Amino acid sequence: MFPTSLMSLLLILAMTLGTLTSSAVAEDARSDWDRFQFAGSKYFSAGQLLDALIAEPDFLLATHPHGDKAGVREVTKRLLLAGYQRAGFASPEIDVQTISDDGVSIHINEGQRFYCGSVRVNGANQVDPQFLADRLMKPFSK
């Protein structure tokens, strides 16, 4: 058996090596996504767009080192178009270009953003229907 002090030293050494390894892996993972460059987006930051893409399994599969490099462009464009349309942009234009072996340039033309049209409230007993309709039509402050 090991003496207690030696066990403590081994435990501290293992924890230190684990921390160093995990921080190196985390830094590598962050720099891995730096190859995606976004331009033209006014409503969403590059970080928000990248976070939304990374949350999609199709994107992760396409960007995997063993994935289809040509498929990255199609998947990225499809996911960004769907996201912008869900956010109220009727006809966004997304141009995804490969700029180097791994680099990807994404130019976004968001176009016009649409909000809900007129609102009519039926059956409101406890709230003034016009007040509720007005409140639903106005954008929330940030």
C-alpha cells in the first residue's frame, strides 16, 4: 500500500494533469470554430449564430473531421435559412463559401423582418381587449 502522503501527492498530480488536459482540449475546441466567419448579420451576433449551429446535430456531423466537407456549405445554409425564417425574416439570403481548406465565410443578407400583423382578441373577460392587442403588437424593450 501507498503511504497517505504519497496517495495525496498522486491525487493532486492526477487532478493537475486532468485540468491541464481539459483546458487544452477546451481551447482547441474553441479555436476549431474560429474558422467560421460571419458577415452582414445585424440582429444576431456571430457567437449567437455559431451557438445555434453547434446545437444542431446535422451541423456537428457535417463539420466532423470525417464528415463531407462539401456538405458543410449546404447544411450551414439550410440551418441558417430556417433559423432566420423562424425569427421573422421572410427572405434572408445566405452565401456560404469555403475560403481555405477549413475556413468558411458566411455572408448574410437578412432582408426585412416581419412582425405579427393586426391582432384581434376575442373572449377577454379580465383584460381590456384593445390594451392586450396593443401590448402584443409593440416590440419588447431590451
